[in-house]
Amino acid sequence: MFRLLLQKAVDMIWENVEWKQEIVEDSYIIRFSGKDYKKKLESTIKCLEIQGKKFVVYEDAKRKSCVIRVFYVATRLVPDFPRDRDFKRALRNELLQFWRNRTAYASHYVDSAIRTAYWILQSWKENYLDGRFKKRKPKIKKLFARIKNSLFSWNGKILRLTVIPRERYLVFDLSNTWFIERTEGWKLGEIILKENELILMFSKEKEEIPSRGIIAWDSNKYSLDGFGDIGYVKIDIKQLYTIHITYHNIRRKLQQLLRKTPKTARKLLKKYNERERNRVKDFINKITTQISKKFGEYVHCFEKLQKQGMFDWSKKHNRDISVINWRTIKQKLEYKVIKMREINPKYSTKTCSRCGSRNTTIKNGEVICRDCGLRIDRQLNASINLFLRAKKLKPNPKVWKKIVFPKLRMCPVGVGVNGVKPNEIPPMNPEGDEGNETQVPEQSFAIKINYN
Ligand SMILES: [Zn+2]
């Protein structure tokens, strides 16, 4: 019976799915190494050029190896399940009627069926988006129900499931089972009832999941710059700024209208404010989803937000906007990545990430160190400094050579709302002044970007 109910719930949601066309940007990597890697590289490049693909080549002549990151764009249909209140109410009412006409079981099972149906469809969607499932409605073959804690009571020994309220119960005495000692003090969160087994989900505090490394982020007006165990990542957030500017201008015009037709103007102001908020929210949602998809298993380190007062009033408005955006991005990410940490950002822009000197000048977006001669993009410099702080390391040439330099040679990635895209390492002289004499081997840093 429950299976019928569940299938009906799935059917009803399925009938109301909105299929949206979505453009996906992604990339894959091809690696070559060995003696004849150059030959292989050349023929692959030719192939890619014929196909008109966008790609970036990273060549390491010393190690006779290279990596090509190929970018592609695809369109697909993405299901959007109806989740609004009206739909859910209608769904629940119809299922309740169906359930009551046939059984005397608790109506809570209807809620359980709805939750289970969404859960099934969501996991179907993930499989579908990964290409494992076809665009076909999922069929319920095995019986299972997720049971909320309002339908059972648990005292650490005896589990009582409600079948018909105040009438029929299923009682399980679990006091002699093997897990009873091990789960002492744990919370019984949810029960999954299967045809011939019962799955109890106990939970304790969040377990520590091993991370794949650290990424430290420097926030800027137009971009988030990350540096860490993944290399250099740049996230384009220019669009956030464009949204704010657009609505700022609209508001200015409406302010003039406010004298003539205050009622309409106020109405419009409200409408545009809401629209701005929604567009910002939507953008931040998309961008944080992409970050979690690509880097969810990394520990993300952020600069601790500073109190205001450092900026004069004309700059304050701009600063406020980016601080608010930044805070929202952090909040959203908190749910989507395994761990976040805060780092003190003091002097992270001004300090030379190679020798640690603060004797620097910042000119045209570049930090130039007067002590060791390093010239480096200011955002990249700041994110390297934050990364070193997260690792509890002080910047010095040895650390730079051993830890920073190899990461600069990894494939840099850019992230947009639809996926990853090519990114370049800004020009620099990684060896500082010493490099002027020895000359950095050009190829090991060569980055070729093909924008066909
Ligand atoms: Zn320096």
C-alpha cells in the first residue's frame, strides 16, 4: 500500500516538473609525459584546433610532461521539481484522500511518502545530471519508507512505531542487540522501513572528514582570488557589481519621480529592490554551488572581516556592497563545503609573499617588492599570504620555492556561474631579482590560451 502511495507521489511531482535548458561549462584534462610527449602534444593540439575547442596548455620542459585542459560547453535539460507551498498542499491533500480511502494507517505516512518521493527524485536527478540515468520517470520497485521521529518513540531500548494512531503499534525490543552499547547517547534521527529490514540512523556530532587541502580566498570587488593546494583559482563576480550599479541607477531615477508621483514611485522602488535582491541571491547561489562542486572537499580559509572605519565616506558605499556580498557568499558556502576557517588579513596585500618584506609599492594592480624584486599581481599576492598564514608559515624565499612555486605551476582554474573556464596566472617574476640573472626557464611557465 505504501508503495502505491509513494509511486503516486512520485507521479504527481513528475507531472509538474519544469524542464529547463541549461548551458554547462566544464573541462577535462589530458596528460602527456615521456620522451615523445612533444609529438603527442602537437598532434593533439591540431586535433583540438580542428574541432574548434578552447584549451590551455601547460608545458613542463624539464620534466618532459604537459597537461592540456580542454573546455567545452554543452546544453542539457535540467528538471526543476515543484516545491512551492500551493503545489505541496495540493499534493498532500490528494495523497491524504488516496490514503484514507484505502487504509486506517496514520496520516503521517503521507508526509513520509512525500519526503521520500522528493528524496528519490533528487537522487534520480543527481544520477541523471551525471549521465548515469536516462530521462525517464523513476519507478518504485522496492518498498521503503522514511519515517520521521513523530511516528516513533525510542527510549534507548524499545522502539515503538505507530501504524494506526492510538490503536496499532509495531514494537521492537532492541535491548539485546549488538549496537545498543555502541550507540548509547546517540540520537535516533530517522528510520527507514524496508520490506524485511529496519534501518536506524543514529547520529552524533559531525564527523571529521579528511580534507584534500586548503584554499585561501582574498575577496575583491570583481573577483575572489583563491590560492592553495589546488593552485590558483579566480572566481569572476563582476556580475554582482553590475547588478548593484544597474539598480543603483534605477533608484536614482525613481528618487526624482518620488516628488511627482510618490505612490507609483514607492511601488516601483519596492519592486526593483526586491528584484535586485533576487538577482544577487540567484547569482551567489549559483557561484557557491560551483565552488562546492569543484572544491567542496577543501578547507576554505577566509579573511576575517574588519570593522569599518578604515575607509572614507565616498568609498564607504562601494566597500559596504562588497562586504555584504562577501558575507553572503561565506554564509552560503558554510553549508556547501566541509570546513571553513578565518584568517587575519592584516597586511596581506602589502606583504611580499616571497620574502615577507613590507617594503613594497602597489602600482597598476601589481605588488613590487623593493627588497627581493618580486613583481606579482596584488590579488594573487594577497591570497598566497593568506594561504601561508593558514598553514602557519612565514613568507621567505625557501618556503616560496618549496611550497608556493610548485602550486603556481598547477593548472589555474576560473569559475563562473555555469562551471569552470580558462584562467591565466598573471605575469610575474617568480624568482624575484635573482631571476634576472639566471633567467626563469620560459617553457615551464608557458601558458597558451586558444580562443577560437
Ligand atoms: Zn620580497
